[in-house]
Amino acid sequence: MTLDAHGSVSQAVLGRRYALDKTTMSRNLKLFERKGWITASAADDKRERRFAITAAGHARLAAARPEWKKAQDQLRAGMTAKQWSAMFEAFRIAARAAQTAQRFKKANGERKNYGMRSSG
């Protein structure tokens, strides 16, 4: 799911899709908005905002795609088709595990500890 393919999307939907926490999503979306690549608008739920790609964002993506494809082609050239598929399967497994961990954490009301370890 990308903004160029799906139109206006909420921060929560993007965060869930990419298994990114609220702070990371907020920081990245603010950066993209400052650069003029996306716009924010009110959502039906007044606590949320929806984001859509701008013409400048489409242009930026179009400019980046050839280099992204080149980088992928270079990586893929060093792998067999089986290795390439296995790599993406590992990515899917890791993403599902991250999403499960987030749901578990949320369900159990766990809070961030910012690297602090409890004594005892």
C-alpha cells in the first residue's frame, strides 16, 4: 500500500501496514509534508488525519523508481531465484512477527521503556 496507489490514507492504516509505531510514522509524515510530497487533511474521525500524495510527490517517486529498480536488479543478480523468493518470505515473516508483537503489546497495555531496564 502506497499513497500513489491508494489515494488518501490515515496514519494508523499506514502504520499498521508497515508495522511502524505512531512516533516513527508521525516523524516521517511530517518530513514528507514539509518537503511538499504529501498533504494532510481531516479524516471522518477528528482524532486522525488522512494523507495523500501531491504532484511533487508523484514526481519524486517517478524520479526514484529507475534507481530503485537498478538497485534491486544489482541485488537480484547476486542471488538465485530461490534465494530472492526466500528473502521476501523472510521479510513477510518478520513483518507479521512485528505486527503480532505490536498487537500483543497494545493488548497488554505495555508502555515504552526507552531502553531502561527494570532492576530486580
